[in-house]
Amino acid sequence: MFLKEDSKGPGVIRLQKQLKKLGFNPGKIDGDFGPATKAALIAFQRSRGLLADGIAGPRTLTALKLAKSDALPSALPAATVTVVSKIFPFTPVDNIRVNLPYVLNALRTERLGDKPLVLMALATIRAEAECFEPICEEKSKYNTSPGGHPYDLYDFRTDLGNHKRGDGDRYKGRGFIQLTGRRNYEVHGRAIGLDDRLVQTPDLANDRDIAGRLLAIFLKAKERAIKEALLDNDLRSARRLVNGGVHGLERFCDAFAIGSRLIG
């Protein structure tokens, strides 16, 4: 159930009563979800560290003790090969057919099946690996200096956890999300249960299953910030949260727009 501004009825009355009971005055208890109820709900959401969108969805209702499950509606069934191929108009359909299940399974495992995060995952892949396959980052002026050895501009990027010659090549971007830097390989490798295996064998990041899990766990770590950016329709900021910049922003925005229309 979702209650939002302009909702009316007994569900809104229950919401208003509970907000008032908890010290967040929604004004008149009238079953009419107006501005005062929205303001009280946002204040409650902020107090509990929830996404402050002014919408009483499963997670907010559960926090209010008005629902037993905080599971969000899943958009995963709508992300079919046919639909995703329209989001990736320049990608071989066979690539999508082979790799999409790994991505969807990983999102399901991390409880990222709601529409905003499904769109975020697909748009990220479109920006980072439009071929819809786990791949290695290509050499470019951004990672390799003129006449330098491959990825030398990453070698001493301490912000990425790199600290010696060869680290740039060893921990270059890989996978669906282009995981980059020793620190990311260590932190996110451990997060998906690989201990230090990903640091020791970085090419594992291009395994389909592992690449899907790394994409999901990376998005999970930034879920709240991503949703806040998307709440403001700020796709540039959402992209920065994953990429650190705006590389591939045009593809990202195009995929997000197409997906928004096609995925319910």
C-alpha cells in the first residue's frame, strides 16, 4: 500500500493518528492526506533515517507499525529481455539474454527490485558496458599518459587505494559497473563473500555472476543517496554517485528515460 498527498480514506486516518501518537502532528484527523500530513510524515521519515519523500510506502508504514512487511513492489518481472533490448537499442539481444538473469538475480538478492533501483542498474550498465557483458576498461587519455604504460594514471590514485606501479592495470575498471581501484576490489569483494579473492584475482570481476553481484552491492551501499537524487530528478548526481563523474551521462539518461516508460 502507498499513501501520498491527495489520498483519502480510513488508511489515511490510521496514518494521521499514528503520526500524532508518535509526536508528529498532522493537523486535523480527517482522512485527507494534505500538506500538513505530508510535512508530519516527512519529519517522521527523517527522524527514522528513511527516504524523506512524503509517501507512506511499505518501509515507512512498517516503521510506523502500520504494516508487517517492508518489501517494496518489484519491477524485476517487467525487466524482460524484450523490454531491456529497447533500453539497449545498439546491443546484441543475445548478450542481454545471457547476462540479464545474473543482474536481476543479484538485484533480487540485495532487495533492490523496486523501479528506481532497477532503472539505476540498467542505466549504469548502459553507461559503463553498453555491450551488456562484463568487460575491462579500455585505455584512454583519462587512464593512460602519453607514452606511459597502460593505466599508469591510476597507479598512484590513493583515493582508489592504489599505491604502486602496476596497480592501475591490475585494478582497472571491470564488470558491469567498471569496478575500479584496489580499495573497491577489497571492500566490495568482501561484501559479496569473496574475502580477499577479488584483490588477489581481479579478473573475477568479469565473471557474470560476480559482476552482477558487484553491481548490486555497489548500488546497495549508495541506495539512500541514489534515491534522494532520483527524488529530485537529478540524474547527473545519481550518475556521479556511481561513476564519480559524468562519463556516459547521455547514455545513462537515455536508458533511464526509456526504462521509465517501459517498466511499470
